[in-house]
Amino acid sequence: MRYQKLLELLKKSQKISLMVGVPALGFFLILSIVFTFRGSGKPWLPGFIITFIILVLMIELIVSNLNYEKKLD
């Protein structure tokens, strides 16, 4: 009984982290893309690196959440 409540709490916390994390990372992804291509038309190399890192973090958050839900079921 006690473990069931803990399991439900873990599921809720995973959903909350996904609901908050993905939009936040999406916002930073859009910002990094905008700052990469601003100005003289010449792309900014650190912007590409930052964009790639944010994209990898977003994908990792989604995939780890999906794998975690499968383990909990």
C-alpha cells in the first residue's frame, strides 16, 4: 500500500518534470537559434554548439521519461 502511493508520486513527478522541462528547453532552443542567425547573416559557431546541446538535452529528457514510465508499469 505504501509503495503504491510512492509509485503514484513518482509518476506524477515525472509528468511534471516533462511538462516543465520540455517547454523550458524549447524556449531556450528558440532563443539559441535566433541568436545564432542574428546580425550580419554569418552564423555564430558557439550558437550552433549551444543549440545542439539543448536539443540533445530535450531528446534525453523525453526518452528517459518514456523509458522510466515503461519501468514503472
